[in-house]
Amino acid sequence: MQIPAEIVERVNRIAQLQKDTHQVLGDRELDSLAIGKSIALRRKLESGAFAKVEHVCLAHNLRHAVPVNPQRHYTHLPKDFLAGDLDDLAALPDHCVYLLLNNDIGKYLPQYVELQGKRPNSLFVIWDWDSQHWLTMSCMLATTCDFYVPAASENLYTVSHFNPHLLGPAFAAVNQWSRRFIVDHMDVLLAARSDEPFGPHVPYGDFARRNRAVTTLNQTYRSIGFVDHGYQQKSDLDNLVEWARHKTHWIIPVLGGVPIRVYNSLLTGGIPVMPSHYRHMPEVLVFDDSPVFYDVIDLVDPREVQQQANARFDRDGAVGVARRIGSALEHQHIDGRCEALLQSLESAVRRIAGGDRAGSEGYLMNLDINPAARRNA
């Protein structure tokens, strides 16, 4: 057996790209950056103000987050707050934590850097939900923040050269609906559902393989296809109803990492249908036996996979829907994930302030947010 020349050529191209990347990462300038950031962070932590995180500023993408720890206070900043007058934030406590997503910053990166200059005593934590594919923004944000939190382990080694102070990874979580909203609309989630899959995906030109997969699936299921960003203009209820109409939700990711739609699927009681390489990722360990997996060959004829996914939904019925919703509310919602992240931040602050080089937080994915359990911890 011979390896096809076309495959050998692609292997060599990938190997050369990796070699070039490692040469850049070996530059002395990045060592200087890491040392400088460590010195600056230690000075910022000398006040002891962040031993316990009390005041947290969240931007629009985390607007539904509610503190599950009574010691914390969340301030929700307005949408596109970086486009406004940054001096308007002067009324906020001097020693507060800004917990921002990469999408909160985006095109406002210069204004974000300016905000840091205006708030020298605050702690800036960036939670990067696109760390697996938006590498330019990931490296820029890691360079500028105090703590960098990737949502996936992919590219972790690369980004660590731009900031030695990492938390997590902390997986993404459901941010589209509050926990109270879900509980108040259980009637929507327990209604009858369609056997047709749910699969609207926004097209991205840089990811040809993903676009090919969506186009191929669309030939069998018209409900899987390309859409614009119109869902962002819909009400929370309209979006919930749309998700709850279907037993199954197909996931076609841009690269690695688990997108938010997987967590949305589980929180709305559905069965996520995911690519088979997900079987080997730590994110999936907390999803019990709910997901169904597809291979590349299944994209050509997805009917058998879809039938299995529907059968899995029907097998457990309303009990299964309630179980998936309950588990996701407990473990895959933004409330619990934010608290896990903030606890990890406090632990990291203690380690740095005390010069402790031991210990590892690991993946931030499971947190019991039951109040009684917290009181007894």
C-alpha cells in the first residue's frame, strides 16, 4: 500500500506550518512579554483586594448571568459599552473584576486597551469562547488581559506564550436564557416535537469543510442549512420555541471545541448530533449518553443517524427531556460556569500572592450550584 501523493503533500504542508509556528513561539520577545506580565500582575495583587472576588462587571453577552454566590455582585454593562464614553464607568468600584468575552470586545480592541489604562486597579479576565479558531483575537486578548481563559484546550500551548496566567479551560455554556426563564417555560419544552432535525448554521468563508458538510446535509434535510444572524434579533421566547420544536439538533462546528449550540440542545431537552471526534474530548464527558455521533460518510446519507437520534429521544420521552434540562441547568448554564471561573480566579490569586507553584484547577466544567451544597462545602 502506498500513501497517495496528494495526502503526503498535505501532511508536509501542515508539518511546515507547525515548524514555522514553533520558530515564532521561540522568539525572545515572547519571553520578555511573559516576565513583564508576571511582574505587573504581582504588583496589582499586592493590595489583597482580589483574595475574594466581590464585584464583577459583565458585558452584554453574559447579560442573563446571575450570581449563585451571595458574596458576589454582578454589574451588567450595556451593549457596545466600549463604544461609549469610558469615563462613565468611573462610578464602578476601583477594585473590581471585568469578566469579558472575546465577542464583547471584537472591533473595540483599541477601546478595551484604553479602558485598562483608565482602570489600573481593576482585574481584567478574558473568557475566549472562540479560542479554537479566532487565533488573532485570542493572542491579542491574551497579551492585554491579566488572566486569559480559553474555552477549549486547542491552541492552548500557542496562546500561553502571550500570557502565562491561564485559567481553565472553561467551556462555553448556555447564555441565551436565564435559568428562571427556562423553568417558567417548561410547557414549551415539554410540548410535542418534530422528527425533522434542527440545524441552522451561519456560513463562514474560512471553513470550507464545514460549509461543505452543511450543504450536503441540506440535500436530505432542508431544516439543516445556512442562515444569517437574524436569530440575534429574535426574542428569547421565539428562540426557545424554535429549539424546542425539534427532537434533535445537528452540530457542525467550524473546527475543534464544543460550540454553544450543544449546550443549547441539552438545555432545551434535545439530542445533540455531533461529529465523531467529539467522543474523545473532555467536554463530552459530562454529557452522559445523550449525544449521537456521526462520521463524514454519514453526511452523504444522514437518515440512519437521524433515526437513531429520534429513537433515543423517544425512548426516554418526557422523562428524558426533563433529565437533560435539569442536568444542563445544573452543570451547563452560564450561572454555574461563571461561579466556577471566579472560584478558579480566587485560587489563582492566592497561589500567585503566596508564591505557590503547586496545584492545578483543570477543566472548569462541573460545579454543584445547589445552595445547600455550597453552604456545607
